[in-house]
Amino acid sequence: MDVQRYSGPAGEVDPVTLWAAPVADAPLDATLRLPGSKSLTNRELVLASIADGPGTLRAPLHSRDSALMIAGLRNLGVSIEELAGDDDYGPDLRVTPGPLRGERSIDCGLAGTVMRFLPPIAALATGPVEFDGDESARRRPMAATIDALRGLGIETDDGGRAGLPFTVHGVGAVRGGELSIDASASSQFVSGLLLAAPRFERGLVLHHTGERLPSLPHIEMTIACLAARGVEVDSSTPGTWIIAPQPIRAREVDIEPDLSNAAPFLIAAVVSGGTVAIEGWPRTTTQVGDLLRELLPLYGASVSWRGDALVVDGGIGVRGGAEIPGIDLDLSAGGELAPAIVALAALAHSPSRIIGIGHLRGHETDRLAALAAEITALGGAVTELDDGLLIEPRPLHGGAWHSYEDHRMATAGAILGLAVPGVRIDDIGTTAKTLPQFAGLWAATTKAITAP
């Protein structure tokens, strides 16, 4: 797949709009708190919208992805009211289910959770619901969702595209029953069906038929969210999930901070040296970002607790002369961490081979092609593999870094900019997808230095 570079009309990046990535010339000493998890926020919004009564989400994420989810659910007839909340990160949300209505259109933006979680909910509505999104979203795989709805007896029009735009013709109920899908491209296909399944007349017996299933922890997160609302999911047979028709209990939910969004900040300690602490890190969680506790020690960092904060100490860091090793790593369980880890691997002193991430070709952009192109453009050497990347470190130099409208590409560029003067990112604003405060938090983190 060719990498598309998003640029101005002249075909070149406007230097006026470039964001100069900060370089930290001394070890860090930063403590920060991050907004809520996007994955948890959007799952809980969906479940609260089809629960048996009103519920509250405390400390949810407020970002483009969550705003699109809220707007989509409101369009379907759900009442979502803002309550007093955090002054820095936004209000709590009171969600009151209502009769689901069609004759609506839903903007998915570039949010995979919206385009894959809401179609099964729209199938429970009465009347057609049209789904569309950003131009880039039309390239994201959607066949598994569309085929699944048809397999459940729901008329779905996609014009033969197997992607956006498409229309779901809801009739107010879904029969349910046994269904087989290939979710090799994204675990979100499974999660979207599981979230709605308790409302199906016959429940759901869902089989995954593909050879691999990426990001399995995200499915486990979905199952945990359902369990907390009293919904039993039988997942005792690998690749099969069974949910009987049953009520979804209304509840008040405290949303954990987004641990995947913590990746660039914690990796900053490894690059710049010193310490970075993330407050409110849960001791147990289903978030894949928790894998950072295991991954970062492989690169020489130490990980510890300070109260409720997770602390990463990078020692003298790459900028201080530390040599971090290249690693052969299977990231199939945590693909969303891959761009940050690949950026770190480009600063190592020996080659790295990161596999299990072939599904990232179908994310906001083809992340494998994009990472290979951008790191190579800065003087590195990255080769695409069938299921991952081979990173062979070379001296890097400054230059423009293209984000491809992808928040994780933008933050990967920021990581490299810590060690490589002159890295300039074309669209740091794309981080608003899951962390609108990124640029400000990054500036505060890189300024929080320990005196030499």
C-alpha cells in the first residue's frame, strides 16, 4: 500500500504550520495526570446508552473520538448530559437511554470505535442510519461489520464498497443467534458485536474464523466492561464468545486514565533520561498500555510505584549517552503502542524486529508504511515485513515529519524529536483525536528537567 502524505495544495508541507518538536537537553523530572481512556470511555458510552436505566461516567475522555461517539449516540435518541467535572479535562457525563431512532446520519470521523461499535446499535433503532466519515476513514476495513449485520438479518447498503459510507436499515430489534466473522483486521469487530449482543432477541454466539486475532486485550476489556454491568460472557472456547439475552445494568463508572496515551511520555524518560511519573495508574487493568511496565525495562529503564503513580526512570537516557538494545518483539497484544516503540527502536544501538502488527496497515493510516517512510526520511533504515518492521538504527537528522492525520504518528515524531534536533511535525493537532492536551503536556514534560 502506498503511503499518502497529507500536504497543502502545492504538494509540500507549509513550513509555517510545522510544530518544532522540543529537544530535552537534560534529564526529566516530570509528574503528570492524563485524561481518561478513549477505549474505556467509548465502550462505557455505548453500554450506558442501552442499559436498563440512567448512568454516569466520571472523568471520561473529551477528545474528537469521544465527541463523535457522543454525537452519534445523541443522534440515535440517547440523552447525554454534561455534569460538573474536572476543570482541566472536562465534565462528567450523565447518560439516559431512550428509544433508539433511525432516519439519522452519523459522522464517524476517523474513529474506529464509532464506525464499528455504533452500526450494531443502529440495527436496534427504527429506520435507516447512514454512516460516513473522513476521507481517510473510507479506506479503513469495515467488511466484517457489514457482513455481520447481514448475517444477523439486518439490511445494510454499502454500494459494494465493504466500507464507508454505508446505511444500516434498523427495524427496532435484532434476531441474533450464531454468527461467524473474520476479525483479523481489528478486534473492534468483535467488541462492537459483543457490546450490543445482550439486547439481541436470541443473544449471540460469535465465532472468529481468521488465523489471528490482534489486540486480544481490547476484547478482554469489552468483556470486563460487560461483566461490571452484570452481563455474562462465555469465552471459555478460544475464538468463540457466547452472550445470552440479558439486561445491561446501569451504573456509575470511573474511567481510568489512558495508558496508551502515556507511552510517549514514559518513553521520554528513556530518551532524555531522568524520571516521568503518571498519576492514577491502576494496579490492575485491561488496558494494553499497561504493557509498558514490562516493555520499558527491556530498554534499560526502571519502573516503580510512588503512591498511585507509575514512575519510569531512564537513567542518563539516550541523550546522555546510554546505549539501548534492539529487541525482537511481538506486539500483537498491544499494536497501538507500536509507533512509540518503533520510534524508540530507531534510537537503539542494534537492530529491532517488531512483529504481530500487520493489522496496523488498516488503522488511521498504513502505520507500517508511514513509519518506514518517515524514519527513513530522517536518515534511518526501516524495512516493512509481512507482519511488522525491521528497524536498523542509523544516525538521524532533523526534517519534516508527516503525521498522516494519525495521532500516534504525530507522537512518534515527538519522541524522535527529543533526541534529534530539528524534527518538525506537520500536524500536531491530529493528537486531538485522543489527547487534545498533548502539545501542552509535552511542552510541560520536556521543560520539567533536573538541573545538570
